[in-house]
Amino acid sequence: MRGWVKQAEIDAGQAPGVTTVEAARIKELEDEVRELRRANEILKTASRFSPRRSSTAS
């Protein structure tokens, strides 16, 4: 119960801290970064197995 009261005070601007909206946005961005890093690793791995094309090919 105290946690809820403290968070309500933060959300109302009466206490310092991260608001509920900010915390949700931070979590969303962290999830997105995690997914992008995962996708980047998959692409790096896949690029190791794909044949390289010459930049001077006609």
C-alpha cells in the first residue's frame, strides 16, 4: 500500500522520482533495444553464411 501512495505522489509531482508513464516508456524502449540487438545478431550471423558479392561486378 505504501508503494502505491508513494507512486501516486510521484505521479502528482509531489515527490521526486520516475512517474508511471516514464517508467512504462523506459520499459518499452528497453524492450525495443533488446529486440533490435537480437535482430542485429541474427543478421550478423546470417551475413557470415551468405556469399559475398563483389562491388565491381558488372
